[in-house]
Amino acid sequence: MGYHEAVPIPDQREAVDNACALTVAPWLPGWTWRHGLLTALGAVLGWLFYSGLAVNLPGLGWTVVVLILSATAGRVVASYLPREGTRLALPRDVCGYAPILMLLVAGWFLTISTGSLWSAPPAVLIAGLAVLRRTAGSSTCSV
């Protein structure tokens, strides 16, 4: 090879990015009992977190909102476990952690509410988008 020829450099990030972007959802192969256990644990911790934020918000409507947010928190946390047979590949940038940040923002909507359910739809929508990002495979900024 001469000095004027381009030398191909293999992109080593591709294999890692694909491993990181693998979707993990109950309806896909690779979902194990570990994912189910972590979903339940995440939902319980989510319940403690969100019910603490919504302690001053009375009514059955807020209880349902907290239940939905807790379930989505459990699902998102469990989605960070790798599929069976693959190695753990955590995201390397803020976009990979965006679903966790979205769950915190959803909780923030509970703190700014004055008792009416006006902040419930944005909180549930943001939590739903967090689940979608993790279960649809869009774990990078480019998607």
C-alpha cells in the first residue's frame, strides 16, 4: 500500500452499538425470569418513589397514575438487562440513559400538580415514551 491509498479501518463501535440497541421486551426471545424479577422490583421501587411525590394528591385518579408510572419504571429498568446469551452493554452517552431521565421528568409532573389531574397526561405520556424507547430499540440519538 502506498501513502496515497485509503486504508479501511473497521468500525469496532458497530458491534457494541448493536448489542446496546438490542430490544428486550416480554414478547421477544431472550426475556428471562431475571427481567421479570427486575420489572417487579423496579415497579415496587417506582411505587415508593412516585407515591412519595404524589403524597399530597388525593383521589383514585392519582393512584392509577402512580400505578402506571410504577409499571413503566419497572419495565424500563428491566430493559437495561441484556438478553440471554448476550453480554451487558450499557449505553455510552446520555441518549442511552434518556429513558431513565424521562421517568424522573414524569415524576416532576407529579410535584407541580395542584391537585387536578392536568399534569397526569404529560407524565404518563413521557413514561410511555421511555418504555417505547427501550422496547423499540431506539436507544441512541440517531433514531
